[in-house]
Amino acid sequence: MTTDIASRSADLPPASVRVPMQVVAYAAAEPRPDVRALAVETPVNLVYGSVPHAVMMATPADLEDFAYGFSLTEGIVEDAAEIRATRVAVGPDGLRLHVELAPGRLREHLARKRAISGRTGCGVCGIEDLAELPRAERRTGPDVQVAVPAIARALSALDSAQALGAETRAVHAAAWARLDGTLVAVREDVGRHNALDKLIGALMRSGTVADSGFLVITSRCSFEMVEKAARLGAAVIVAISAPTSLALERAQAHAITLCAIARADTVTVFTGAERLIAG
């Protein structure tokens, strides 16, 4: 299956993504009425084969991308072909995102199913043992090279590409850039993990090859973000905030180049500097 990864999902009407609210703003101690847009945060229950799997607090946009990306990064599927269909059902308490898996994959999933609840924060809430921490198989290759000006180009374009972020100042974004720095896909969500899952799902559905570009994330780079990138097979991550120690360890283990504290005029390479070229 292929899809236009630059397009936005039409799972739900745009009004479900932005909520206008009357507020009072103070400037120089003077009050004035104003209107602010809020990012919608709603429970999304991912359901496989009629069996609920996880409840994520998410922004209800690009949910088909979310289903694909979440399924890959959770290890439920290995590629897009193992997902037959997705369907969103609206309920009184939130949304149900039904994911239809190929029969063999569904049997494997149900055999090792575990419950997770509300994983917008740390990304590992719900696991019962340290052995269950996410660990992707190493899938990255050594041949990708990115010029530093390409990173600057992607970062410069990212602000204007965040439509929901511009309106709400309350969401994270994950983007995919070609090796020349051209942004080709951006996904946003109240959860940084969700934004990256949505982007990964979009790349899966479009058949994008992971070594054709690099990831850009607007959040800090924690170990779960590195694990998700590794499942995709991405070789380079550019993060606007700093990485954690475990993120760095996992990036080294996966041979992923980790660039962080990134701005249009500066970037710090924490590991994998051999992939970057000056110009």
C-alpha cells in the first residue's frame, strides 16, 4: 500500500483537532479578551481482533498513520502488509482504533498480549519487568550521510510546517526529511511518542525507504524515541532538545547517529559523527 505522506488524515473532522476558547490575556497589566485554540487530547483505545490492547492519550488526527506506526514500534507487526485495515469508532468516552491484522500475525499478537494504559508520559508504563523494556533489532545501515546544511534546512522549515503547534503551542512534532533537508512529512500530537508513531506509520504506508532521509523531533530524545527510530530502520535522528543517557546508549547500540540541541545555526552530534559531512 502507498499513500501521500504529506497529506493529512481525514479520520475525524478538523474541529476535533482544535478547540477555540475564550480567555483573558494580560499585557502591561491590562486585561483584554482573546481566543485561544486548544489541542484536543482524547483517549484512543487500540483494538486488535476485537481485543483491546492499549489506551493512549492522543490528538485525534492521522489515526490510520498512528495505527501503523504504533503497531510497528510495539513489535505487533514487522511491515505494513501485515495490517489489513483500520477503522475508527467514536464512543462516549473516547475513540476505538480497530486494527485488522493478517490472521497469522493476529494469533502471534494475542499469544503474547500485555496490557498498557495511558502511555503518553514515560513511554514504558504498564510493563511488569525490566526485561520487557523495548529493544528493537538493529536495522540501520552504515551508508547514509547527511550534510550539516541539510539539517539546518530541515529545522528552518519545521516551524512553519507545524500547523497545530502554531495554533496551540501544546503539541510535539516528528518530521521526515530527505537527505538534502527537504521536509516531506510532519505529524503532530500531544504525545511525543504518538507524533513519532504517526510519522512512522505514514512512512510505512507510503513505502518510504528508511535510508532515504532522517528523522527530526521537537522533543527531548529519550530511549523510547531511539527504539522507535531503530524499528523503522532510520540511521539519523535530529532532536531539538537534549538526549538522555540511555538514549545515547541505545543509539550507540543501534549504530544510529544522534544529533541533538539542534537549531538552524548549530547542532551537537552525540554519537555517529561519521555520517555527517560539513557541506
